[in-house]
Amino acid sequence: MKKHIAVLAGDGIGPEITAGAVEVLKKVAATYGHTFTFEPLLMGGCAIDACGEPLPAHTVERCLASDSVLLGAVGGPKWDGLPGDKRPEKGLLGIRKAMGLYSNIRPAKLWRALADASPLKRELVEKGVEIIVVRELTGGIYFGERGTCTDADMGETAWDTEKYSVKEIERITRIACELAQKRSGRIVSVDKANVLESSRLWRRTVHAFATKYYPDVTVADMLVDNCAMQIVKDPTQFDVLLTSNMFGDILSDEAAQVTGSIGMLASSSLGDTTCGLYEPIHGSAPDIAGRDVANPIATILAAAMMLRDSFGMTREYAAIEGAVERTLEEGWRTADILSEGMKKIGCHEMARRIADNI
């Protein structure tokens, strides 16, 4: 099978971790008889430096022409002083919108070999943790109307608007329900319906849609503040979490940390086609960029999700997951997941060892 992959390495540690994922994908291609071609493209701070904008039109054009997109990370203090519409993060929001990617799937799995890296109590770790956060990606406060003004009494004032439509809520509910059908048949829908009007619409729509089209799926509601507390208290109670854009952004990072390290968690963003965007959920970590200490595993697992969800390569997906598990069981660790008795290695070496274990 031939596939063309756009690579948005981005900023900070982005080039290092995407290089690791590409190395693993090349090993998969060689092992299973595929041909993968990789096209590097600019997005984020590097695009601002080169082109004066975070998302050049050429990047959008080539991403839309690709079979799928692999992303590293964007942003850093170098560009913090720019206006909002010129910051690197605007490129990330823009490419999601341009590709029509309205669903973001973020699995938070506690790997058996990393049990000691989790801050959870041993009795919780032994139960096993695997939370799938289904996050709406192109609506809500990140894309709502915003502005600033000067108030005569209060001074400079800014606002951002949380806005959702029935259609946006229904299509992300469908993704969550279809995923739940393949798992436990349970969804926890997260909102703030005791305060927000948009959350009250969210709650009504989720229940109406699930009841009509997915009667075999059980939907429970949980307020976002309680959900944040429950993830820390006992994450084993959750399976599929259905969230709005901002709530999912926050809760998925929390879920990642209780599984040991944010450096282990991948995500996929999909719309109505198989051309998706695959990335780690962590940021660009500019403080460690270029030092070969970043953890490439989240990006490698994102590449594995690409093989499964965009290309239908379930065997190859399993091969990468198995290679990651074997590498961890052999005791190799990057700094973020290092524990007593383990062997510390860098970003490049971790990717090489995972590739060798394919």
C-alpha cells in the first residue's frame, strides 16, 4: 500500500519527536511491504519565522492533498508577544478547521510497565486505567466570537464566547457512541449545565441523540469540576468521556498525568474523511528542545493510530503498540518516565529501540 504523509514538525521538541515517529513508520513500511512518503511542511512558530504567518496557504493545500497528517507541537515563548491571530497556536486551530476535523480522540492508558510512574495508589493502578476522551474540536470557546474594549469603570476588558449548535453536538455524540459500542457501552458526558446555557443545550442534545440512535449506550452526566476531581480520585470508573472543546483540552491532560506521563499520550483528529491529523497531546516543551531528552512515544503511538484509523492497518498498529510495550518491559526510559532500576536513554535512542522491536 502506498500512502503520502504530511509532516508538520512544528516548534520546540516537535522536530525530534516527529523524526522518531517517521523512523518507526519507515520500519513498519519495510516490514509489511508498504511505501510511505513523507512531506515536511511549515506550521506554527517556524512558519511565522519563515513566512510571517502561522499557517501558510501552501501547508493547508498540501495537507488536504495528503493521505494523512502527522504533527509534532507548536508554540513557545519566542512568539508569546504576538497578537492572538498571529500566534503559533492559531495555526493549529486553523489546520483543524481547514481539514474539517471536528472530533479528537485522546486515549489515556496506564501501561503495565509504567505502574510505578503513576501518582495513583497501588490499589487503583492494579485495576488498570484506560480512559478515552472524545473531545469536540472545532466549536466552543476556542472558535467563538471574541474581543477587547476599554470599560470606563473596569479598564481593559476582554471576552471569549462559548457557542455550540445541535449539529455540532450531535456529530461528536455519534463518534462517542460508536466508540462506546465497541467498548463498555458507557459514556460520561461532561458539562457545566448548572451554570452555562451552552452546557444545558449540550446535555439535552447528547441524551436525545443517544436515546434515539444508540439505545444500547448508557449516558451519564457529570459536571466538569466534579469530573476533574473524580479522575484524580478514581480514574478506573471512567471509560469514554464525551466533552466540549475546552473541557476536553483540560481533562485529557489531567487523565494523561495520572497514567504516568503526558509524554505517553497520543491523539487522533478526524472529520468525515479518512484524512486525519495525528499528534501527541503534550506541548512543544521549548526548555528541553534540542537536548535529545524528549519522550517520542506519544508521537509514535499517534503514528500507530494513523495506520489503524486512516489507513485500516490494524496489524501494523498492533505491531507498534507491541514494540512500545516490549521496549518499556526491557527497562528503557526517557527522563519523564524514569524510575529506580530503569535504563535512561534519549529521544533518538528510544525511537530506534522501538523501531528495532517492530
